[in-house]
Amino acid sequence: MSRVVFKLPDLGEGTVQAEIVAWRVKPGDSVAEDDVIVEVMTDKAAVEVPSPVTGRVVSTTGNPGDTVPVGSELIVFETAAEAKSPSAAAVAPAKHAPAQQVAPAHAVAAIATNGHAGNGAAHASAAHVSSAGRVATSPAIRRRAREAGVDLAKVHGSGPHGRIVRKDLEDFVRSLSEPVRVLGRPSAVRAVPGATAPASLTGRGSQPEARGGQATEEIKVIGVRRLIAQKMTDAKRNIPHFAYVEEIDMTELETLRRHLNSKAGNDAPSLTYLPFLVMALVRVLQEFPQCNATYDAERAVVVRYRSVHVGVATQTPDGLKVPVVRDAQALSLWDLAAEMRRVTEAARTNTAKREDLTGSTITVSSLGKLGGIASTPIINAPEVAIIGVNRAVERPVVIGGAITVRRMMNLSSSFDHRFVDGYDAAALIQALKERLEHPATVFLDLPRKT
């Protein structure tokens, strides 16, 4: 037998340290080569680190939430004599990492529906298993499955290529416990051996017993949630936000949207307001280039872009991500809708590539049915502007002295007041309003006023 000391490898992208999110093994466990041993989070990605050898875990270094420098001891294995040398083990993971790319957690108010259907009966079929014998899913779901005592190979995945998403696991866990009527009493839950449903899966908060009817739950802020907290704090501390809210009459655009959806083929993506909004935004940004920009604080330089790379704030099971629709100015309405659907779905299922999650020049944030009347979105630094979409509702308005019912929607936007003056911010939103209220102009390059 021999011992192999495995150190945290260079995970690329100039990483000098990583935060331990969750250990997948503990001292005494036996592991096979390429088994995932730990989940770590860098400033740019979530990474599943595989074992370089087959053997037994002797010790691990660090707890979830701890930051570990690259090159420091991470785990010690006891292996057979013919196992790899420590030097070989130390470099082996470089070809395996990173497995899962995660968006920088941006401080944007956004809610989106996961959209994956599933039920207990559907889980009878097995999940997709890769050629390496591993079920396709995210690190967070693997952790929840371990806590619940669930074998992921038995869970049906409804994501792309059979990937298991959060709802699949939640539905499977619910299917393991059946309500049973006992002698006319209220339903009791019949426990299934080896399967539990913790609060993180069922959606119910933990209810530990406490005197005086008081209960608390402590949740350590690590991983993606820590990164979200950090980005939000930095954005609010460093950026003087200027908010501007305007109402838009969406009646004509709603008529056009419904008409186009009714004429579209079965393979065409359903049009929401967002593709129209982005297409109109691309047009008006030609007049307001200072809003399609980022600020490089280290060089004290504002970088303006000719291309429009639109970030789409997206809620995912792991937290908020901002996938990017690149070169939006070159896409048709249908192409915009299709690309938005592709990048947001990839973000939700942890299949997005790094280029899908970085490089946005301006962000849009839609709260959908939860949009409310107004909001104050936080700028997705280093950008200088974010356009927030609120809920569209029919309500009475006065037009030409008469009361009529129109479909109205508010845009709630924020700008970096260091580089976007209040006048220019208001003028951009007014130009956007004019385009959306006269939807034919969404598709036209209008001559500029002199």
C-alpha cells in the first residue's frame, strides 16, 4: 500500500484559489479513479474534481465554505502499490476539470419558471448515464440526492439528453412517501426505508422543536449563493444607480404577437415580449451607445460596443445566472426567440458553455407573471444599464378624453449614473416606448432626426 497526496489543481482561467462547496467523500470511503471527490467554486465556474486514483480516502482538508489555494493539500489516498505516483496524480485532474460552467452570479432581480414537467410515475425509467457510468445532472442535485438517500440512476431525467433537473428529483422524492388513511384519522406518512425528504427538496422549511414555539435554521452561504451575494453587494456599493420607470401601451404589440404565434409552424419558438423588446432595444442603442457599454474600473475606461450582446437574467435551481444572446443586432425576431430559449434552458440545466455565460453588454430582466407594477433591478456589473420588464395587464386609461381599456406594461430600468446621464437614460426609454407602441418600427431603421 502507498499514500498519494492530491493537491488542488490549476482549474484554468487564472484561478489561484477555490471555495469548497461540498465533499463527495469522507475518510474511510473507497473511491475509483474519476469518481467525483469534491465540488469547488472558483470566481468563474463550479467544478467537480475527480479522483486521480483508485483507493481509500485517508483524510480531507477543509470544510464547505473554506477557501483553498491552488497547490495546497486537498485529500490523501491510500492506494495499492502499483497506483499512480503523487506527481502523476497531482496533474491528472487537469484534463477532467472543469465539468460544469456556472454564470457569474449577477445582482439582478429576476424570476423565471423552470418549465420541466414530471411526476412520480414518470420516474420508473432510468436516468441518462454517460459512457463513464455517471448520471447527467448538476453538483447541487447530486448533493440533494445524497442527503435524501436517493440513487440518481433510478430517477428519470426530463432535461436535455435525459439530464436530471431539480424538479425530477423533487418529484421522485415525493413519490417515495405515500399518504395513508389510518382508521379515519388525518393522513399519516408511511416512511420508505432509506429515503427521506429534507426541507431542501420538499420546499418546506425545517421545523426543529424549540421551546416557546420558536425555531431557526442556519444555512451557510457558500457556492453560487455566496457569489451572488458578493456580486450584489459590490454592485450596490460601487455603482450609483439611477432608476427610471415608464409605462408602455402594449395593446398593438400584443395583437401582433398573438397573430405571429398563430401563423408560426410547430417547430417555431413561441414569441414572448422579450424578443420584440430586444429587437427594439438594438435599434435605439444606435442612438445611445453610452448605454451599450461596460466599465473597466482597473483602467478607468468605459468600453462601448458596436455589437449588442444581451444578457437575459434567468432564475435557475442553483441561483441567478445571466446567459448571453450574442450579436443580437444580427438576428431576426424568430432567431432571437430561439436563441433566448436555448441559452436560458442551458443555464437552468447547467449545460451552458462559458461563452454562453459571459460577455454581455446590456441586460434585460423579466419577472414574468410576478412582475408587479415596478421594480428596481440591480445593474449587472461591469455593464452600465439594465432594462427591467414588469407584468402586462389590461386596465382603463384615458385617450383623447375618453376612457378605454388598454394592455399596459411598465419598464423599470437602472443606469450607472457615473456614465449615463439622467436625460440620456430617460431619452433611451422614451425611444424604446415609441418603438414598442408602434410595433412596425421595431423592424425598421428609422432616419435619425437632425
